[in-house]
Amino acid sequence: MVIVMSKVTKEDIREVCTDAIQECSKAIDRNPNYAWAYNMRGYAKAILLDLSGAIEDYNKAIEIDPNSAEAYYNRGNAKLGLTDHTGAIQDYNKAIEIDPNSAATYHNRGLAKDFLSNFSGAIEDFNKVIQIDPNYTEVYFNRGYAKNSLTDYAGALEDMNKAVELNPKYAEAYFFRGFSKFELSDKEGACLDWRKAHELGFTEANVFIKKYCGL
């Protein structure tokens, strides 16, 4: 099945993932110790939001191949989706132990720490991501968000600046950069960013625009 990516629909994704699950299941029937097939079937299930089913497959992949950083990473992502943040961190720890150069794993471990309000720990992981990949746009936003949570508004502003530099259409980054500016007494700059965020589709900014910037 060939899909033109610019026209992909939810139905296309569901069909591809369903086909992948069926093919992986056939491979597993032929070879019950095929760790890669369990991992890929779990990945397809996760895309279809069957996170519990995905975890079952990742468990089996890890049982067969305990050194699969990808399986630990994927299982961590599924646990993150189920708000099992502590369990996710444990899996990311194991993935990093096996593959210490995965920017995505450090990033998602940072997100899990952020959800647990461990903002300093999250920032440490986000710093590591930037060491590995200085152009990882999302990490600047998330590090800035964590800095805002620690009232480091100047540091947050620097990170949001970088996020916007890398992606000029990053609506959420404009919004939170506006928050940092507001806390740093730059109301005019904050309103400009909130209006930009709203223009880019972040409608939640309208509350701040009405309250602090006028209609």
C-alpha cells in the first residue's frame, strides 16, 4: 500500500497500523522468539492508542532481548501515555544505560520528570538533549517551560527565543515567551507574543490578551 504523505488521513494511519499488527502477528506465529516483531507490533498498537496492548508486546520483546534500548524506550513512551511517570522513567533509565546517546530518550525522561514536578531533574535531561542535538526544537520549549516553573524567567525567555528561532510558527513557544516577558515586566512584549500565539492558533492566549492587553 502506497500513501501520498501530504494526504495522509486518520483512516490511512489506522489501516497501515492494522496491517502492520497482522503482519507482525504472522511473523510471531512463525517465530515466537522474534523480539523485533513484538516491538513493532507494540509500536503499531501504541499509534492506535492501545497502550496496554503495546506494553504487553514490549514486555515480550524485552523478555526475549533484554538489551533492546528501543523496546525500553517504546515501553517508557507507552507508560508516559498512561501517566505512569515513575514507570516511564525506569524504562528510560534502562534505555539510556544501553544507549547513552539517544536525545529522544533523555527528552522524554525529562518530560516524565517534569510531570512529577522534578523541574531541576527535567532541566538536566533537557541539557543533555541539547548537547547531543543542538537543533532539537521541542527541547528548548520544554526546558523553558521547566525554567518558568522554577521562576527562572530570564532563562525561560532565552529558551523560548531559541524555540521560536528554530520554528517561527511555534504558537505555544510564543505564548510562554509572553508569560516570561510579562513576569520580567515587559508587558508590551508579552502582548505581542500572546497575539502572535493567538494568530497561530493557540486560542488560550485570548484570555491573557483580554485581561492584560485590551481587546
